[in-house]
Amino acid sequence: MTDLTCLFLGQPLANPLMNASGVCCRTTTELDTLASSAAAAMVTKSCTLEPRTGNPEPRYSSLPLGSINSMGLPNEGYQYYLDYAERFDHERKLLFLSISGLTLDDNVEMIAAIREAVNPALLEVNLSCPNVPGKPQTGYDFEAMDELLDEVNDAYKRPFGVKLPPYFDISHFDAAAEVLNRYPRLAFVTCINSVGNGLVIDPDTESVVIKPKDGFGGLGGAYVLPTALANVNAFYRRCPDKQIIGCGGVQSGTEAFLHLLAGASLVQIGTALYEEGPAVFDRVLGELTAIMASKGYTSIDAFRGKLKTL
Ligand code: DOR
């Protein structure tokens, strides 16, 4: 009786779950694992023009309430993911291709090639990697973000989306949404990327826990749930013509339910997928179904975006 189906950019999906970019999606083996999972959609690792090995290890650490990472965009280069997308059975799952060019020109070059693909995935432009030393997050520079979106919009004639960093001030929600709303073809917004440049210190060793950037890295997992929900809801309210993909702090059906309630159309799982593997999707779907049934909701549309205020 409980129906988990949803629509994303007009495409019907069996359920709203997918991976967060970066987790289980760097190699074709990992991507095939996702393709066989219960998630109805999946996204590739954010890629660059050329392959990258990323930052020195250790560059990921599991924490009591989540994770810290400074991977530094290790990836196989965009052509690898484009080839995967060309071979992919798009009837089976919705596939997103995430790009994170190191320069504006790199993004434009990748987009020009992706545009020519016969069987393209949905393009997501990552404006928010916090972990490449010396490269600030584009999403925190509204002028640079506008310039990039202008180029992407011109170069890529199809609907596309962006992955945003978390914002923490109402004026920044307003300013970012104002830029995004200038681009009607920008059809979806994924929020949030990791909360950048946290510092985790082990009191026993008196040391940081990851090597790159003297220990500074992006936080994920339970630490970031309220920030993720705030960003999902802020952009859901401000960008009525766009769909929102929620990411951050989803460990169980409860957090997936909260993201949907805040307005997300799809919900990503990152840290919990890393910790638990793709069986996490079956568990979270079962828990979400149970929550909906206990509340008498027979469809996601019955509650999606219907967050109450006091
Ligand atoms: O937390 C993140 N880590 N966000 C990104 O966008 C990229 C990734 C990495 O490779 O460092």
C-alpha cells in the first residue's frame, strides 16, 4: 500500500534514494554495485578533465557522529565516466554525471564533450569541493558562480543541476538562490556538500586524524543533518521551479523522511553508504516505508515539502 515512487524532472523512479557523489562511485566496479542496489538513482564521482590520484592518505576518517574527508577529487578523468554513461542502461536507473573542473575552462571543455554524448547522464556541476588545496569553493563566490553558470548554460543546452556547499546565513541563501533562479535550465539543486574545513583532533594522540591540509576536511554524517535540512528547505522555498536533492546526515528512514518533508525530491546517502555498503538502501527504504505507514501516508507526495512551522 505504501508507494515510494517519485518523479524527477518528469522521469518516474521506484524510490527517492541514491548515493552521494564520492561514495562507491569512482570505478566501474563500484558503479556497477550501485546499479545493482535498491537505489533508484546514482551519481558518479565528481570528475576533472584529467585523472587525479587525489590527496595523500589518510584522507578519510570515520567518527562517532559521521566522517571527515579530504579526498582531493581522486577520479579517473571525465572520459571514463562519460564512457560509462554511454554504456549504461538508462531504463534501469537514473544516472547523474558529476563534474568538478579545476578551472572554468576545464568545466566548459568537459561540458562540450558531454553535450555531444548520445546517451547522456544528467549533468551535475559540483560548485563545492572543499578539499583541493588552493582552490576555493565556487559556491561561496557568487560572482564566480554566476559566471560559471552563464558558461554552462550557454555550452550545455539541456537541463542540468548544481551541487552546493552549505550556507549558514539567510542573506547567503537569498543571494545564492537569486543567482540560481537566473537560469531556467538549471533544473535541480543538490544540497549539501560536506561542511568544509572542519578539524577533528584525537585527544589521545594530540593529532589531527587526516593528513591533507593539516587535518582540515569536509564533515559528513549526523554532524551535518540540521545544516543539510536547513539548506534543502531554504532552496525549496526560494527556487520553486527547481527540484532539490537532499544530502547530509541520512542514516535511517527517519532522516530520509525529514529531507523529503523539508522539500527534497531525491535523498542521497554518503557516510552511511561508506560505512554499511549498498545494503543501506534496502534498510533505509524499509524504515521509510514503516514510518510512512505508521503516519498513514500512502505516497511521498502526501508529505513532501509539507514541513510545518510554528
Ligand atoms: O567532501 C567532499 N569530498 N566533497 C567534494 O565535492 C569532493 C570530495 C573530495 O574528493 O575531496
